[in-house]
Amino acid sequence: MSVLARFTPRSLTIQKYEEANRRMEQSGVWPPDGLEYHVLFGPDDDLRVSEIWDSQEQLDAFAEHLMPVLADVGIEPGEPELLEVRNIVKR
């Protein structure tokens, strides 16, 4: 079952986001297996991230790589809102 993860980290900036992505790409863990969609959105002072994962297990496995990078660049992700995906429509 797919899962939607919604993050609202108050410490997120464009610069921190780009640095975290750069580091994950360089280490070869980005984009991770099981990630269907990743979306950064919102105004500069209230950035948010939503992702759709193939499974909770794949999200959890990636978190092991992600969390040290986020801590190192100063992003505190907080607790994500996790929701079961019932339907996806692509054009």
C-alpha cells in the first residue's frame, strides 16, 4: 500500500533543502527506491515537503540515510503526517 508523507519543518530554507539534496545525490541515495513523488512547495518562510512512497518500509529505510544529512545541514523535520494513499491519477 502506498503512503503519503507530509513534512512541515519550520527550520527548512531553500539553501538547506538544496544542500541536503546535493549531499544525498553525491552519496548515491537520491532519488531512493520506492519514492514515487517528491514535492517541495510553499512560500520561502513556510516551505513544506510531500512525498508518495510505494510502502512504509521503503520510507523507513530511506529515513536511515536522510536523517543524518538533515541533522548535519540544520533541518529538523519533525514528525511527518502519514496517510494511506487510496488513489493516484496521472495525466
